Amino acid sequence: MSCVAGAHAQSRPLVIEHVAVLTMTTPRPLTDQTVIIRDGRIVAVTASARAAIPRDAQRIDGTGRYLMPGLAEMHAHVPPGNPPTQYVDRVLSLYLLNGVTTARGMLGDPKHLALRAQLERAERFGPRLVTSGPSLNGTSAPTVEIGMRLVREQKAAGYDFMKIHPGITREVFDSIAATAAREGIGFAGHVPVDVGLGRALGARYLSIDHVDGVVEALLRPAARGKAASSQFFGLNLIDDIDPRGLDSVVRAIKTSGVSVVTTQTIFDHIVGLDPPEVIAARPEMRYWPTQEVQAWIRQKGAFLAGAAASPEQRTRYLAFRQTLLRALRAADVPIVLGSDGPQVWNVPGFSVHREMKALVAAGWSPYEVLRMGTLNVARFFNWNDAGSVAPGMRADLLMLHANPLDDITNASRIQSVIRGGTLYDRADLDARLAALAVPPA
């Protein structure tokens, strides 16, 4: 699917007039602004009364609308292996249709390198893609020699970073970290139990996703031997932790400078007690293949029936997660927005908005949460041309019907998506969503 098919391709300047601008550098909108876009870049943001509009411009009336940077999904999954092209396009489309203009793929595949280039050239409809290499884990990297070789190979192949999964031993991890430093490639993801949170922070992960490793770091001395039996980010260990150590652990994360990706929706969906049939009735499920929704129902049912934690323990675990999130906010730990979609119940794109809502419920302001998906991401990647609305920035933008600073759910009330300077208005977005809708059984 072409990125410009059905959209307003910009061979001439695009001008959005009389719009409120959320720059993300200030918590207050700039009112009645005119934004001029040319060749995929913002060239001017000025008060509408003073704007010099190019004669050949396509003009869009932004009265009553709010313009902000596009969002990022920093724990995305692009289908690996050999899935049907239509399935890959569904995932990519759902990201962009929900305002996700940047996706960080957390389980890479050799085919994702070509896909990254296609998306950059606007040959596919979807977000900008930053991709890891294939997973480094206890199976793929069982020895020091293999771990070092995989680092060199992934760097040479051109992956943006490496993904760490569980099972890696401390010896292998140390060799991976040292080789990565020499090769100039970073790594992110899970914290293997044998590595531990302290070593992960010292090794300067790019990000620790799911806030992994915290439960194991809080185990009481008498229970530390149980770390090897940790299940689902320490769910089965919730009664063995000493929460009094949480502030110290969070300060260590803050001091390290390592960013965190919360993926709170995954915990709410998998650990939470909501019946799977209730979650399956959510509106976004109409855009996800029926067989996969049914698989999620079975997976959730099996988890509820066979989890090593009782319903009471799961409730305590979710309460601990809320305490953890509040502690991260209090310490001003750098957070970048990620929901882990598509995973169980996380339909791509839609799950980012559910994640933002969960973070506001945990205590962050809408402005803080929006920065997690915009300006914080640009700083994470050291991009100086993204994350805000200002001259020189890439024109990856959302125009909203209402102010998301008042209510974070307004970030999902999208009037238009602009990707690389190409405008997709509400009619086009609706048409694309309609084409993706799965007929009722």
C-alpha cells in the first residue's frame, strides 16, 4: 500500500491556519497559530495575523483544533518471520491511524531492515521504524563466543539496537555489553535474572522495558534464592519483597540515566481479573483478526486458571505496580511511552492511548504523558528534528478535535495525521479503518 494513496500528497506547501499548537516545550497551547509545512518539514509557526502564506499552498482551517507532534510507540512489535503482507500492513496501518508516527520494534528480523527503508521512503503506509535485531536470550546466546558474534553481526547488518530477553547468564551478558560498547551499538529490553537490575543499570541499557528487574531487586534476603523461579516479571514473588527498598531502587534507576518503558497495559490485561470476554468486547477488537482475539481469550483464561499467583496476590501485585509507577514519577525517572502492542489485548496504536490513560491514572499529568511519547522520545534518540512543533522539525503531526492537556483521551480524537508532510484527513483515516474492520462472525 502506498503511503500517499488516498491522501493529500504535498507537492506544494501545506498550511494549517488558526490552530492551537502544543509545542511540547511548554504546558500551554499557543493559540491562533499558522503552521507552514514544505518538503516534509515545518518551516514556520507564527501567529495567524502575521503569517505569510505561500500563494500555491494547500490551506487547512485549524479553527478549534489542536496540533501536536506525532506519538511514538517505544515497545512495538512488527511481525517477524514470513507473515502475510496484509498482516504486516494491518499492524503498520493501525499504528499510524492512531497517531503513532514512530515505532521502536522490539523483536527484530532481517526483513525489518528493508521494511524500515520502505517506510522511510514512504513506500508503505505506517510509522517511522526503529528496529532491534533478533532477540539475544539464553537460547540464541548460550555462550560468550556466540554472544559476541551476534553483537558484531547485528551491528554490521545495520540494526538500530539489540533486544535483550531473559535467560542470558551474567558471564555472557558481560561479554555482550563489552562488545556492544566497542562496536557502538546499544541494547534494551528485559533484565535477565542472572544479570540483575544493578548490573543492567551499570551497563547503561538504553531502556529497561516493563520496569523489569525491580521485583527481584526487592526480594528479602531470605527469599533471594527464589529469583531464579520468577514468573511474569516477579508476579509469583509479590509476597517475598520488601517494599521499603523501593525508593532506593528507583533512585538508582534515576541516577543511572536509563530510561524506562512502563507497558502498564500488559500488566492490567494479563494480571488483572477482568474476564477475557469483557476485554474482547472493546471497540478496537473489531480491527484485529478474529482468530487472534480468540487466542487471547484462551490465553487469558489459561493464565487465570493456572497462574502461580492467587487472585489476591494478583491484586496485590497490581497495587505494587501502581506504587512503583508513583515512585518513578516522584523521582522524575525518564519515561518513554510504550505499551507492547500487539501483545495480549493490545491492538496496535489503540494500546498507546490506553497506556497514556493508565499513566495519567497513576499520577502523571496529561502534559507529562504526552511528552513521554514526543519530546522524551526525541531526546532518547538524540534527534534534534523531532518531538516538538517548531521550524525545522519533521512534519510528523496530529491534529486533534480537542485539547489533550485537559483530558488525555482527547489524544485519540484525531482529525488528521500528518506523516512526513503528507496529510491524512479524517475521511481518509476512516476509510482505511473501515477497510481493516473484521466482519462479525
